[in-house]
Amino acid sequence: MFDHHGRNYIVPGCIRQVEPRYQHASDLEQILRSMGAPATCHFIGGMHDGEDLELLAALREVVGYGIGTVLSCIPGKLAYFEAELRDRFLLVRT
């Protein structure tokens, strides 16, 4: 769904970089939860497109695999994005 030009789909002001040392599923879950993410997220793209999954399980399915995916935590406000070329960042709208 989201090809290697992932940033072309995203409003630049919403992109929040994640330091490489925190680009692991468990770290990302903690960051997202600290920002208000609930226990589940909505999978957009990839093998679970359209499904709601437990946040940590979804992150483990996505992080590091380079499958263009968005994990929507708070619709329109908070998400995790991973592009095909493993570009990883949070999407935050305030």
C-alpha cells in the first residue's frame, strides 16, 4: 500500500523521528502509550490491513520488516509509520 516513497503521503509537520536506539517494538510501544495510545491499534496496509490488533503484537509484525504500514493508535492524531525502505517514524497531529 505505502511504497518506498512513504514520506510523499504524509504531512511533513506531522512526522516525528524516533532515535535509532528506540526503533524496537517494545520501545515504540512505550513511546506510543506514553503519548496516549490505547492497548490496540488499527492496521493499515500489510498482511493485517483493516484489522485491529494489540499494539505490541502489531509493532512486532511491522518493525524492521519494511512492509509499508501505518498503525493508527488515535485516528487522525497518533500513528506509527514504516515504509518499504524501513523509514520509521511517528505521525503526530496536535
